[in-house]
Amino acid sequence: MPDQPLTYTTANGAKEGTVVLSLSGPLTLANIFTFQNDLRAIKPNCLIMDLSGVPFMDSAGLGVVMNYYVSAQGSNRKFFLAGVNDRINALIQMTKVDSVLKVFPTVEAAEANA
């Protein structure tokens, strides 16, 4: 599973200034570098990262998420996660970043808070 490719698409969210970034595939050290570079260029008022298509994330993938969170906070932009599965949720809780990351069950729930 970790050697599968990571693909991602962006779409405008329901509210102006909101972008939904939908990921598919594992978010791991093996595939984060191109994604991380592309992510740096995405700077909407609110980014919702849809992880419903991500079966697995390692600590490097979580590092990319946290780096984006810090960048968004520094620029007064919103950043939400949506569609997090139990495995990724366990990583978020184990690393104690659940106190800073805003996680929603669906993109629609995240958009309601955008």
C-alpha cells in the first residue's frame, strides 16, 4: 500500500474563497515531495483537504499536513481536514495534533465551518 501513487485534484468549494483538495492514495515519505511543492502554491482563504481517499498516512505525510497548517495560520487562512479514516485519526490523536487540526467527517461539514 505505501508504494501506491498519490494523486490529487482541486475544486472550488461551496463558498467563495474555499478550495477542496481531494487526495487519493497513501500520503507517505515515498510520495510527498511533489505533493508538498504543489501544496505550497495553493493559498485560498480556506483549504479543505479531503482525505477520504487516503488509506494510510505516515509521519512524513503528517508533517506535510502540519507544515501547511502552520503556513495557513501565519497568513490568517483556514485549513480543515475532512474524511479522515480511523487509521489516520489514530495517528492524529497519538501525535497530539488533534488539539490544533480541525477535522470534520465530511467535506460538507467542513464547508459549513469555512
